[in-house]
Amino acid sequence: MKSLWAATAPAAPPTPALAESIKVDVAIVGAGYTGLSTALHLAERGVSVCVLEANEPGWGASGRNGGQVNPTLKYDPDQLVQMYGAARGEPLIHTVSNSADLVFNLIQRHGIDCAPTRKGWMQVSYSGKGVAGLHARAEQWERRGVPVQRLDANAVSSRMGSQAFAGGWLDGRAGAIQPLAYARGLVRAAQAVGVRIHGQSAVTAMQQAGAGWKLQTASGAQVSAGQVVLATNGYSGDLWPGMAQSVLAANSFIVATRPLSGPAADSILPGQETVSTAQRLLLYFRKDAHGRLLMGGRGLFNDPTGPADFAHLERSLALLFPQLGKLDFEYRWAGRIAITRDFMPHVHEPAPGLTLALGCNGRGIALCTSLGQQLAGRLCDSRSDFAYPVTPLQRLPLHGLQRFYIGAGVAWYSLLDRLSL
């Protein structure tokens, strides 16, 4: 199913398949946000880089997400300090907090045509108990200098155009973009500083060769590199043993209406904020640059086969905004996100000169862009400050049952969400 983003993004820059064997300093597998940001920041440091993509840049979750630029992790700042200690936790918090700045600065610096808006992100709760937790979250970020607002039910209703929520908070750092257009803009920016980017160039094998690595592509062309980054996230295969088995690849489904107009449409998100619910099985929604209303959330484990697979999202949108009447949906699509056991991004270095980076847990735009910048610094100088934890690669137990894991988890979290209302 064709996404809204594929239908409306500027044309993709040429990224022809690799046709000859080459040698570079760093080879990156995966042309999503992580791989493209890493490549761009490496090339700006004078490093020769090649990016290899099995499909086309932005084909995976980087071109299919909801377009929200949210500079947060699963955990609140105080929790991160408890987990990692102040010496490691505070630099991580600072890096994450600045990740939206990084995205919007890159957009401005490279003239990326991706309909950027930066009006903030509302996280809202159906219950008063949930609102108290969100206000506590806001207070933690406020202590660290972040512009926040605590919202009661009336404030949420006036900003959102829905009376379904008891309150929440507004994070002023956040915004929204056309995500596939952003990925394509990163391609152009990286190419402008010398990065070779090759679509339709699946890597079929890799092996250590002396002090570096040799990558074999489906066409027969090879890439020799001193260092390799695997940045395939929710679409990871068997290129490195255990990588795909270290995450759960869950589908996120999204629907988009036709462009809306009139007083009822104008009452919904008039300030152009983005929104997520604070449920365990969250919903996220926003308007795009043309007035379409989008909603996303978890879906089936399998890829969707027809409109019926999106009915749960369409019902939710109708319940939240009854003033719109019957809605006409123009686009329905899905993409896979990589979920880690601890809900943190994972960086692994299982062999000399090899880095694995995956597990964005649905926060890919800001997080992956930031992770790429950080990886570039680490690859150039292993002694440089690196904000994200580097951990051993660990397979999830009984990973072959991930269909069962996801189905059981959806049922369990759905029950907990109902009990917390």
C-alpha cells in the first residue's frame, strides 16, 4: 500500500546500484536516518563513505513513520540518571534533548524540502492519574531548561479539538516533518559532501579482511572498508549473527484522511502540535501540511493486506473527533519498527571495526539523526565522548516466537490500559 509520504515527497535523488568494486574508509549498510546521518557527519569530517541500501533510501521505517520529531526516550530524565548514574545519564539526557534541534538545524542548513513545523508535542492521558504522571515528567524536563506547559482537560481540549482527555503536557522542543522527504534530503546533503549512496544494492555477505572488512553485494560488486556500520533497524536480516534476533520487529499502522476544510476541521489542532497518548499501546496523530489528519498505532504482526486491517485506527479517529462526521481516508500504510527489550537504542561493537546500531523504539527521526552524529564522532575517535550506551549483543530468548510475543503483549498492554482509565 502506497504511503502518503511516497505520494507527496520530492523526487528521489539518483542512487544507482553499485556496479564496481570500491574501497572506502567506512561502509554503511542501510540508508535510513541512522545510516544517512552517520554518513553525512563522517563525510563532513573528511572520511570516505559508501552507503549500501537493499531497496531505495528511506524505503523502511524512515520513510513510513508518522513524521513526529520528539526528542525523548522511553524513560524520564530522573529514571535515566537512576539507570546510568549522573556521570553517564546527564550527557545522554542532554544529547537526546538536543536531538530535535539537530534535525531542524540540518533541515535549515541543507535546505531540505520536508514541510518542517515546530509547534510542540502534546502527550495526553485519558485519566487523572495518568495526567499526574505526565505533569511530573514535565517537571523533570523543566528542571533541565526545556520549555514545557502542563495542560489540564480544558487546555488539551482547546488545543486539540477533542474532549476525550483529562490533561497532559506540551514539549516545546518537538515538531513534525514529511519523513520520506527528510530522508531524501539527507541523501542529497550526504552526496553533496562526497558520500556514495547506492540503492538496490543488497549486501549478501561480509567478512573480515585483514584490518578491515569486505562486503559482497547481490550484483557481485564488492566494498572494502576499514570500518562497517550496520544500520538496518526493524528490517535487519542475517548479515550478522544475532542482530535481527536482538529486537522485535513490530508493525506500526497509519491512516490519513483526505485534506480537511471548514470550521470543524479548523477546530482540530489549530496550533499544529503533534500528539501522542500516554497509553502503553499509544496512538499518535497530527495534521500534515495540506490539512490531512493522520493517526498511527500498533497493528497486526503481519503486513497489512487491505483496508480492514486499519479499521481500529479509523474508529479511534472518529471517536476522538466526532465533529468531523464520516471521514474519507485517502492513504493507509505500515512500517516496521525495532523494539528492544529495555526500550533503549542499542549500539553494539561485536568485532573490531564493526558497529551495529538499532532499536529506535518508534522515536526514529530525532533519535536516529542524533545517533548518527554520535557514531560519526566515535568512528573517527574512539576516545570521544559517546552519549549512548554501548552494550553486548544479546538475542531475545525464543525470538522465533516473536509473533506470539507481540500478540500477547498487545493483549496484556490493552488490558492494563483499560484498567488504568
